[in-house]
Amino acid sequence: MGVLNEKPGTNWVERLPAGMRAAWNRSIIYRCAIHLHQERGMAVGHSIASAVNWCKYIARTGDVKQWPGPQTVRPSSVAECVAAVALWESMKSYARSHKG
């Protein structure tokens, strides 16, 4: 996971194919997790879980949780979240099917 990984070779993301890892490193979930980890001081696992939850919420509702009242998220940003959630789910299913 690059920036988010303290010990190389210790997590399931590093065992993914190179193309899937590269897509993960470009995803909005990864960028959000880095922000939460580096700037807010969250633990790595907590920052990734929070970023995935945040992205799923935007993909599902088109709204953000941070401000009161309904917000309008640009359709391109919603589409980016939908793609990132799809990538996350495919990464999880690949890792589960290739345990070993």
C-alpha cells in the first residue's frame, strides 16, 4: 500500500496483481485514507475503513456527511466514488479467492 504500509509484505493488498495495486494507489479511497492517516493521525486500518465508508456513502447518496443539510456532489466525483468502491470490492474478492 505504499505510504500506508509500515512493514512491506505484511498485508493482503501487496499480494494483488500489479495492475490492481496501481489502480488502488490512484483511487479516491486511497487518497482519503492517506489524508486521514497523515494529517489526522488515524491508525492505518481505521483510516482505510473510514475512507471506504465515506466513499460508499457518497456513492450511495450523492451527499457528504461532513456538513449539515443536503450537499450537491458533482456527478464526476460520485462516479469516481462508485468506481473506487467497485475496485475495493474486486480487491477483496480477489484476495479471498487467492488465499494461500
